[in-house]
Amino acid sequence: MPRAGLTTERLVSAAVELADAVGFEHVSLSALARRFGVRDASLYSHVSGLRELRVRMALRAGGEMTDRIAAAVGDRTGREALAAFAGAYRAYALEHPGRYAATGIPLAGRDDADALAGSAVMRRTAEVTHGVLRAYGLAEPDLTDAVRLLRSTFHGFCALEAAGGFGAPRGLQASWDKAVDALHVALVHWPRAPAGAGAGQDRSPTASA
């Protein structure tokens, strides 16, 4: 690609596409410079370095994933909303492995401009996730505990599935559906925290709850 027209957005788009193709950990400024046919130094006009690029990739992927989940959930509540949320999560993780890996980098507590710019993505993700869980009557600190349970279950299943880690003959979709059913039962019968217990809040798929 010619140097003319190279922008930060185009750079990030190329980076997430490359991540899906070769793996998030293999994305480098040098590889992207070769992709655009420019010198490595030319990219520093658009990002300060690899860390900023990875932050921008995480925010891009987190926003895409949240959009997909929100569209799937729609006006659903209860078990239907949970299943829609789970299905959209799994589909994104399996279809875009490099982007999904980017959402795992820690952003919480960072004070750089890119993390602050990503606050809208983080807020929207929290709104969608908490909206599903509040339908079960959960409030803090139970919301954070429930987010951690869902995130651990979904991520663990998707990571094992992507790695071919399930060897039993039972179909994966059947096991996934059973996991969603089990989570629904757990949320319905959630052991409520005592009044006045400490609160917490998960901020986004890119933040550690």
C-alpha cells in the first residue's frame, strides 16, 4: 500500500486483521510497516509504539465484541439473554482469535490518552453485561462476582475449544448449552452478599474483573 493515506485507523485495522491471521503476539510494527510498504519509523507518526498499538487493538476488538453481544441480547432477559450473550461471545472469540486475544490485555488503572479514550467502550460493555445480570436481581458486589464467573467460564471454554482441548465424543455445542443452563441456575439461586459488603465493578472485556 502507498504511504499516502496511511492513518491511525487504517493502521489499527491492518493490525487486527494481521492478529487474526498470525496471532496477536506476532503483530509487530515491523510487520505492519512491510504490509504498508513503508519504513518502520513512518508508523511512529500514528502510534507512539507497540504498547499504544496494542491498546488501540484491544479497544477496537472490545468495541466490536460488545456491539455483537448487544445486538444478540436485544430486549431479551433471563436465560434467553444469557444464552444470546454467551453465543455472541463464543462466536466472536472463535471467528476472530487474534482480536479476541487483544481484549485480554490489562487496561485498568492506565492513565494514558488511549485508555481514557477507550472509556466509552468500557462503559458500554459494563452496561450490556450488567444489564443482563441485573435481570437476575444482582447488585454490587454480587455483580462483579457474577461477571467474573461468566468471564472465566466463557473464556476457559473458548480457549480450550480453540486449542482442540476437548477430546470426549460429546458435541461441544451440547456442552456449551449445558454450561449456559448451569450458569442460569447459579444466577437465579445466587448467594447474595450481606448488606454493606464491599463493592466492585468490572469495566470491560479488556479489563480484569
